[in-house]
Amino acid sequence: MRILVLGYGNIGSVIAADLAESMPSIEIVIAGSHRDKAEEAATFINRENVAGFQLDANDYHGLVDTMKEFD
């Protein structure tokens, strides 16, 4: 299973950390408009099943295409 978390701020980071801890066998991807901030949030969570990814939520077609790759 793959889960996409949009946003790496206070709420997105907490959601991703909680999912990563409670479901260690799934892949969690934190996405946001700045790759470095998304990767920083993933590094801070410090779980093997969490990664950061750059995604512009204002790009409707790119967002929809990316979301199709996740559960």
C-alpha cells in the first residue's frame, strides 16, 4: 500500500509520522511544492517507510496523475 500525504507542515508531518509508526509495512510519501522541505520532513520522522516528494498541488493534471499511483 502507498499513501500520499499532501503537505509537510505541522498537520501533514504528524499524519505521516502516525501512519508510519502504526503501519510500518506501507510506503508513506510526504509531498509539497518544495522538495527539500518534503525530504526534511521525511528525515525528521526518521522511518524507513517515509520519503519526501515534490508535487505542485496547483498543477491539477500533475496532481491527479500522481494521486493515481497511490492508494
